[in-house]
Amino acid sequence: MSRWRKVALFVERPDWHARRLKRAFAARGWRTVYVPMRDCGFAIGSPSGLSLPGFPGRLPELGFVRFIPDGTFEQVTLRLGVLHGLRDCGVPLCNDARAIERCVDKSTTSFLLQRAGVPTPPGWVCESPDMAAGIVAREAGPGRPLVLKPLFGSQGKGLRLIEQAAELPPPEALEGVYYLQRYVGADNGGWHDFRVLVAGGRPIAAMLRQGKKWITNAKQGAECKAIPLDAALAGLAVAAAAAVGAGYCGVDIIRGRDGRYLVLEVNSMPAWSALQRVSSIDVTQGIVDGVLAALADGPPAREVVLA
């Protein structure tokens, strides 16, 4: 029997997603090693300069980043630094630190989407409360709000609709950054958007999320329904993933009031349990197969042996 290749799965614990990924990788001949990012670091003077539990003397042939825990600025910088180091050592990563940084920072995501010609709602980002108030005064009003989002955020938490400058919170409530995006959703109770999962440049599965309110996130009580991937929706999701350099991601898309699809966000470490509940395919296997197919199309997977 041939030696199994090894993938480092960056998770904090073997949860539902981790177990499904382990099974999906095993089906394709890969052995999964769970690697908590809290336990990773640098080992200056060692052959690779890196310290990864489960990989003494060797580096993985592939890294799959499922979760990076919260921490201090210094802790998060270290964890991303380790991922940068793995890439510099020639280890393929999905996703690498660059893609994660681009997606975690919603303003950079929006900037890159626009640069790539991917339709996305107009947005404004600044630190100054006076500048934010000026943007609201110019761009918002009754019946045409702006969405105020945390620059770093997920699961629909912390979103607000802003129609006048007086509704803006103080900067310390937003970690000092105002991220404002034009609200383009329905205003008649038909609140819904789409989540498309992309892996290896391929659309894997999609669902419609029907919200009980304007925030259409599954964690906020939205009803999810699997939908077929039409060419326009799939193409836009793949283009969004390419714009941020993500090997796998969840792309949130909304249909604007003029009927056009617009990309709202790209999540570089998406959950897919809600999508799996409504999907007839094995979503996790689709993700793994997409990632491995992209790896096969690029440089060959190799075990990095340290001298």
C-alpha cells in the first residue's frame, strides 16, 4: 500500500466540520492531522524555522485552514505569520494568510472586488466620525439607509441600518473604523440572499437564505433552501473567489433592486453545516475534491523533508 500523504487541518478541536474533512480527505488517500494554531510557532534555528505539532522533521504536503482562534493582536499576528512561513516553505495552503487577511478585512474585500470588475455595492471606510457623518449625510436618508458593519465580523453580528448621522455610534463601539455599505436589499419583507460555496475555482453548492428580518444569516434565524447554480450566480461566485485569491470560500450574493447580482462578502473560513442540511450532495467531499483538483493542476503535491 502506498504511503498516505498528510494534510495539516488547522482547527482547535475535532468538531463536525473537522470530522467531515478528515473523512473526505481519507477517501482520496490523505491522512489528516489536526493542528491547533495556538500550538504553532516559530523555531528559529531548526531546518524549517517553524514548529507544527504532528510534523516533527517534516512539513505537511498541504494545509487546510478551517479556523483561526481570536486572540490579542500579537497572537493573531503570530498565527498568520506561521501561515506566511508555510507558504514561503513551499507548502500549498487553502487558504493562505494573504487570502484570509483580504477576506477578514471587509474593506479590502470590497476594494479587490471592485478592482477585479466584480459587481459589489458602493461602500465607504474611514476612521473619522466627522467623515462618517459626512458620508451618511451625503449618501443616506429616509428609505435609503446605509449598512454599518464591523470591519472584522461574521454571522451577521453587529450590523445596523443608518439613515442619519445621529444614528452613528461612537468610534470605540466599532474598534475605531466605520465601514458603510449601501443597502441594496428588498424593503418589502422579501429579505433573502445567496451563499455559494467555491473550492478550487469550482462552484460546489448554493443555498438561498430567507431572513425573518433584513439580516439574512443562518445564525440569525434565516431559513435555508438549496438552489440550483445558474451560470450567472456560479460565475460571479468564482470570480469573487479569484479576486481575493481564495482556494475555498463562501460567497454572499444579493440581488439588487435592479435585478443584478452583487457580491456582499467573501468568507475565507466558511461553515457549511446549514448548506449540508439542505443539500443532496456531500458538500465536504466537494470542497476537498475541488481543492485537490486545483492542487493537481498546479505544482505537484510533495512532502517537504527537512534536512
